[in-house]
Amino acid sequence: MTLSPAPMTESLAGYVDHLWDAVVAVDEHTAVRGVFDAVDAGVPPEDVLLDIIAPVQHRVGEHWAANRMTVAQEHAATAINDRVIAALAHHRPPAAAAERGRITVACVDGEWHALPARLLAEVLRLRGWRVDFLGAQVPAPHLIAHLHRTGPQAVGLSSSIATRLPTAHAAITACQAVAVPVLVGGAAFGPDGRYARLLGADAWAPDARTAADFLSHGMPDTRPPALGHQPVDDLPHLSDQEYSLVARTAPQLVKETLTQLEERFPALRDYSERQRQHTAEDLAHITDFLATALYTDDDELFTGFLTWTRLILTTRGVPAHSLHPALDALSAQLKDFPRARRILGHARRSLDTGTRTGPGTGPGTRVDTGTGPGTGTGTRIDTRTDTGPSSGLGSSV
């Protein structure tokens, strides 16, 4: 659940700046002392989490996107914020409250962005819930086993990167099959929750406060899906098999696209093995987003990723038209896939006209400079960062 920086008082702004200076300096002790000072001065711990720590993490993402912070600096800042949250949980614990019930908070399988979910978990604890925070990348079978053992009132599932949506769908369905309602959030589900509704989640919230407020009113009873329920039952467009075929043949698509790029740009043949590997990884990310757009049947999901990538490339002095050859090569290979060609064509037209479109599902992806040619760009795209301008930074689930 993406948290937009909220208007804050001058005193809160001062604490934000203090924490920002500490994380930039990689000074964990100063960072922890700063948030303790805020609590001791009377700032509610929930406000410290969502109006001090979260905006700092959001600023980390903005600086990375603007090429003012390296990936290593971003990781260090995120690690400090994570440790600050842990320290805050043991500083002046909340007064004993009537336990409202039990909630499980987890990231979907393949999702490494754990900080947003952790913020939600801490807010719920402050509000009197017993919270099982399972952290990043929780496989659905392990999640379901946990639900059987603990019997929570609800599950909060977090996903920041859109390519995790098919996995999120499976997790949502599995939780509902054991009669546990699911609240979802994070940038992967769109700023308006469109993909949460598409995938049948019981609820969606844009931020931690909204999620906690919603849970306080009670989640709806979840009826288990019919026996043998499949994704195609929710998404009839999957019956054309385009998603399955693209996802299954992604390695071959990447290999052939790389071959076509080498034919078009002979200089690529002289790249080192490491550069070729990074280029293949870039193409794999593009193919993954295309597959996810096929899963949701949403052109804007793929276009949003590419337009965001173009913005990142531009800040690093890389021409935006460098993305075109990869799109052309993919389109040629998928000539018998009408939905895939439609999605690729929409993205190509958007790049040609310079239109910025899409629900913001591209952020949450990293572009590392100087590590390889990427899609002919000299830049590496990667989805393993904990930040990005709209990757659920400073958010809850």
C-alpha cells in the first residue's frame, strides 16, 4: 500500500530531516536515537512509523530514481530503517490493550520488499492485534500451513512488483479456500487497487492507516471457492493460453531476442560474458512484465513499466529509443499472439509519442548503470531493490 507523504507539522518535518541525515550517513545509532527522541517528546509511535520513517524511505526511493543515490546506498538506508523499526517496537511498548484478534502479515512468494509489510505489522500491533509477521517471499503452501496452525481473523498480503501478481492470485485463492479473508496492498495492485479487485481479494487498502482502520471494523466472511477453482475461472481471457505460453517459453524468447539484437547491433557480439548475462536479465524482466500484462489483460501494466523505465534511463543519460529494438524482436516472435502484439504495440506507441501512462506498476524495479548494455541501453534493469519511486515505499501491505 503506497503511502503518499502526508502534510506534517514543522516538528515532524524536523524529525524526518534528522532521520534522513542519519540514514544517508549510514549512522544507525543516530537514526535510532532520533526516533526515540520523537516518541519521548510525545509523538505517537504510529505517527513515527508512518509520518517519519515512511517518508524517509520514500525519499530514499526518489533519490535512487533521480540517480542521486547508488543501489548500495539505497540498500544501506533501507537496512537502517528496518532496524529503526525493530528498535522502536521495544522502546516504550504500548500499554496493554484488549487483544483484538490475530492477523497474519506476509509478502507473496517472490516478493522481497518486506519493509512495507513490516510497517503494517507494527501499526497493527500498536492497535492491539496479535500479529504474525512472516516477512518476505512466503511460499503459499507454507502460508496455508501457518493459517491452519494459528487460525487468524485475516491475512494481509503485500506485493510491490507487478510481476508477482500471478503468484499473489494463487495465494489469495489458497487463503480463501481455508476460509481466511485476504486484505492486499502494495504498488503491485495498482494505486487504485484495480488488480486487487481483478484477482478477487476480499479487501484492498492504499496505506497502513486505512488497512488498520478497515480491519478494526472486521473483514467479511470468506466462503471457500468451489473445489477445483482455477485462475481461469476468475480471468476468462487466460483460456487463450497466451499467458501460459509466454511465461513457459520466456527463456527461449529472451535468447532469440538477444540473437536478433546482435544481428541489428553487431557491437553486442563483442560484449563480455558478464555484459551478455546482464543483457539477458534485462530482457527477462521485460518479458516477465509482458507475461503479467497478459495475465491481467491490461495494456497499461506493461506500458507503465516501460514508461517508468524510460524515465529512469533518461535520468542516467540513456536515450529512450533504446527500448524499441527489444519490443520489435518480441513482437516478431509473437506474431501469432494477438493479445501480446496488442500490448507490445500499445507500449511502442506510447514510447514513440512520449506519453506517460499506466497505473504505476513499473516502479519497484531497479536500473543499475554501468553493468551491461541492457536492451541496447548500457543499463541493467533489476527487480531486486527494496526501493523505487512507487514500490510501496513507506507503505503497509
